[in-house]
Amino acid sequence: MRFFIKLFFAFWLTMILMGGLIAWTADHMRDTFEKRTPDAILAELRVRDQLMELLVGEGVERLRSVLSARSDQEQYLVFDESGQDILGRKVMRPRDKVFLDLEARHPFQPQEVISKEGMNYRIWMRPKRPSLFAIMVSFPWLLALMIALSGVVVLVLAVHFTQPIQRLRETSLRLAAGDLSARYLPGSLRLPDELSCLGRDFNFMAERLDHLFHSHKRLIRDISHELRSPLARMRVAIEMIHPGDSISADHLHHVEQEMERLNILIGQILTLSRFETILEDDRHDWIDVNGLIEALVVDVRFEADSMERTVVKDLCGEMVIRANVEQLRSALENVIRNALRHTPKGSSVFITTRAEGPGLTIQIRDQGRGVPEDQLESIFLPFYRVGEARDREDGGFGLGLAIASRVIEHHDGTIRASNHEEKGLIITIVLPAPALA
């Protein structure tokens, strides 16, 4: 249920409840005052009769003196022939409208009286209306009931709408304090609304932060390991070098190899770091993807021949897209070289392209052992390897597929991994319609 609808109906039902309570209270008070009214009216009629007798027997001056001294003088109006009140009370509306209003609101007709002086006067009686304060004070239990019920309703609404916000605030403070396991727990009886959606979005954000934090820790750990290992080997090789020793040249060659590995590793780290933030070279040109793959195959075949492996391609017709040549070349080369490292000796790496609708699909398949299904998405993370083994038989650092993933995403494409039904891993790259001519 949407938060707006819940809020609307909550206040609507509250108003109906309070309106019903007020109506019931008013009805109860009316019954009570109706029982008291006859006695009060009779008392006021007796006062009016006394005033009339005073006007007839002692004159208008005496009536004015007595009426002005009474505390309930507002209940009695005495008008002379010109329509003026004998106490000089101002009437803001025309006289005729005042008379009509009095006749309409009060069932007691004005009394025509001739004073001692022989002047005609009209005496109006306005029954006293009890004040609201007097009514509430006379029924303290009703006042307490209304306050209690309204307080309970408002309390329930306040708790219902503020409790999830408070819980979310407490969870966010725990997350900010470093507790990455903090999650928002919605109430079991709460209907879904915008606050529930906010809680789910917060949990998704917390999970992403937790994942990114652990990925960062793993990245730092892997970089440290990758840098320490060749440095340690170089240190051992240098300690074994002795002037005039016939095998020193081999140790120096080993040091040069390790230095080259360090240079490649640092270059790949810098490339990945650049792709993680913003691609500096954002120039896009029209290129033929199949022509680019043909050139790559020519370059990697020398390496494949030395590794006793082959590259087999099956390319469709010309497919021209708008892309950054160097970035796309780097991505495809990383995927192809990764496949060469993992396919067994005497086997092949297969590269196929095909047009599907307005897009282009590129598939690169090796004939290796494949990847466990639960790790197919993780191989695109920096320094990720299947298993925790640190051997270097494949000669890689775990950065090639991560770089390729960033480049393809920058070109609005997708890249995914799947296992072949027989054996081997398939990397599928799709360049969607926006990247095509």
C-alpha cells in the first residue's frame, strides 16, 4: 500500500472517528441541557414579567436603573418607539434586520408594553446560552474521554509513521560507524509502502557497500601479493649473483624477467584504475570489428604457435560500429590471450561473430576446464582467480577480463561468461544497437 494512501486513509478515518465522538458528545449534552432548559426558561420569563411590571408601574427611568445593574442584562432588550435600546446599546445592523433576526432565532414574541409615561416599548428576551467552557467543565469525563481517544489515535499514527524512519536512522548510523552488516529490518505487521521500499533500497546500498569494501580489501591484498612475489624472487636471484660465477648470467636474466613482469603488472593496474574512474581517451571512430579481429588473430598466432595452440575464426560479413579503436582492441586482445592461456596444448581457441538484429555478438571459446557456475560473474573482478591458488602456470594476473569488462560497458555493451556443454569457457560480447551505424 502506498504511503500516500495509508496517510490519507489514516487521517480520514481519524477525522471520521473524532467527528462521530463529537456528535455523540453533543447529543448527550443536548439531552442533558434539554432537561435543564424548562426551569431556566421559566426563571427568565419571571424576570421578564418583573421588568414589564416595573416599566408600567414605575416608568422607564426606574427600569433603566434596574436593568443596567443586572449581570444578565444582555438577555433582555427594551426598545422604544424609535427603535433605540433604553440602555443605549449599539445595534450594528439596521433596526428592522435586528427585529427579524430576533423573531427568527427566538420563539418568544416581543411584549408590547405601555410605560407609566404613556410611551410604547417592546421587550425582547434572549435565553441565555451556556458557554462551551461551562459545558466541558460540567462533563469532565467526556472531556477526558475525548482527550484520551484522540491521544491514543495520534500516538498510534505517530508510531506507525515514525518508527521505520527511526529504525532506518539507527541502521544508517551503525553503517556509518563501520558496521557493514547493519541492515534495516521492517516490522512484521507493516504493509508495503514507500518507507518499506526505502528500507529495501537502503539494504541494497548496504550490500553493495559491503561488497565493494571487501572487494577493495581483496584488491589491496592481491596487489600486495603480486608485487611482493617477484620482488622476493629478484632478491633471492640477486643474492645468488657472484662476480665471475658462470651462472650469474642466468640469475640476471631471471631478474630481468621478473622486472618485466612487474612492469606489465603495474601497467595493467594503471589501465584498470583509469577505466574504473573515467576513460581518458573517449574518441570514437568508425571501425570494422571483423577487420580488427583479423589483425588481432595475426598478432596472437605467433604466441599461439609457440604455445602449441591454434586460433580458429568464423567471422560474419562486414560489421562497422562506432567505437574507440584502442580500447576495443585492448578488450578483445585480453579476452583472446586469456583463452589461449587456459586452453590445453594441441587444442584451439574459437572466435565467432554474428549479427543478431541491430547488434553484433562476439564469442571467444577455449577448450579448458571451464569455470564453476557460481564463479562465472566473479571472473570479471580485478585479480580474481578460480580458487585461491597462487601458482603462475597460466602466466596471468587476473586483470585482463576486468579491463575487458570495463571497456565493453563503456561502449554500452555487455560481456558475460558461460560454460560450453562439452568443455571450455565461452566469453560472449554483445555490442547493442546504439553503438552501431
